[in-house]
Amino acid sequence: MKGAEHVRQRLESLGRLTPEWRTWLVLLEATISSVNDPAWDAVETQLDPERAAAAPVLAGAEIALDRSLGRRWVRRLLATAAREGGAAAGSLGAAASELDPLAFLQAVVCQDTATLGGLGARAGADPKALVALVGLAAMPLLQACARRLRSEVPATWSHGYCPVCGAWPAFAEVRGLERTLRLRCARCGDDWRSEWRCCVYCGESDHERLGSLVSEADGETRKVDTCAGCRGYLKTLTALQPSPADAVALEDLGTIDLDAAAFERGYSRPARPGYILGARLVDGPAQVTEAPRWRRLFRRRS
């Protein structure tokens, strides 16, 4: 199934099954649409040649983004959230025009919630409502970077956090007959190998301190792996094929029942990012668009 068709069907299915998620599904649909806008492919990156071996590809990078593209996306996302969300989200619509798009996107790319809260307060936005959009706001830019930088990702990456953007994985996929374990990032869509029976957050490998929450209905195909050491958890899904990069966040939302099961038993995901990225966004060149056909047909004579 093609990626776009998979996303459409998954959105429709979740909309029927969980109408109470309408706001997040509308926001996800807008985000995925933006992720697939080819305008983002004009993003340019200058990587830090001195980044540490354990650092993600974008650590310390300079990312050049056309300010007008960033502004359009920020305004669209915040206006959608204001229209579809509750009372707190209503403040986001007016604040969209007050936020510096590059400062906002730099904060969400770096998962810098303290800076993001300050930006929101100065723009008149509810800080909690703004912080709730961190994952979605970063997706179009980070997925464009991931596509461009695929060849830069180390083949032997051995850390739990994403090798591109430093985020913790949204879930793990157990794939195919070989049952390889792959971690998936909801922000940039990346996909990297992981070791069995090892906590991705703290590295715990003592099998007596690692466990699983398995439902009677789904068995091993949809479960939660847990760690008694750091009290962290990771959703693990069996899949024949990898989820498309733009659908990872959608699959994450669609398995929220597993998150609820983990929360009820006292497990959680780390509050801090896997790696503090320290990337910088700068104003890049404006996008060059082709002149209308009529203008190309009638040229001025000297």
C-alpha cells in the first residue's frame, strides 16, 4: 500500500473508532500534509564537523530555512489548533502572527520547552497549549532534514535516542520473519536497529529487571516493554513492513491504549530529550518559483 493511501485509511479508521480524538487527528492530518510539501526539500543544513561520536547528525548543526515557509507552517498549525482545540488552545490563533517562526521552530527542533514557554508567554499564547504542539511542529522540517541527511546516519548506531534528531523513539517495530527490532522516531521518521532485552533509556540488560505488559487480546503483537531500573516503557509492535516516515506519529497516537496501560502501572517516558541537540535555525534563501507561462512567452525586448 502506498504511503499516502496508508495514511488516509489510518486517519479514517481512527476517526471512526475514536471520535474523541478529532482535534489531534485534524492536527496530524495538517502536519502530514505539510511534511509531504516539496517546498521543505529546499532546507539546507551545515553539519558540525566536530560533533561527538554519540551525537545525532543534527547536533550543533545550522539549518537554513526560508522564513516565509516557516511562517506559513507555524500560522497554519497554530490556527488549526486554535480552531479545533479547547479554551486554552484558543489563544494560539492570535499568537501565531506574533511568534518569530525561526525562534519557535528552533525551540521545537531542540525540544527546548523552557524557551518555548517564554516565547508563548510573550506572544500571548497559553504556554502549555504551545508546548503540546512540540512534536507536530517539528515534523515537516525534521523529516526534510532526515531525507537529505540519510547517508550521514551511522550504520552502527547503538544508542536509544534517534541518530538524526536526538528524540526518544515513539515505539519499536518487530519486523518480518527475522524479527529484527527497529526503533522509530515520530519527529523525523527515522528508523534504527536496537538490541533485544535492553532498555533504550538507561541501558539496563538484566532480564530480571526487564518485563512486558501483554494483553490477552493482542498477545506479543502489541505490547509494552518495561524497565524496573528507570521505570521507563517502550511500546513494541509487530509489523510486516515499516510504517512510512510520515505515519509514525499517527501509529503512535493509534496505540495510546498501550501508553495508558503503562501509566496505570507507574511507568513513564523520560521527560528530557535523549540528546540536547543544540541546532540553530537561520534565515535561508527565499524559494525560487518558476515564472508563469504567459510571462515566459512574452519577454521584454531591449
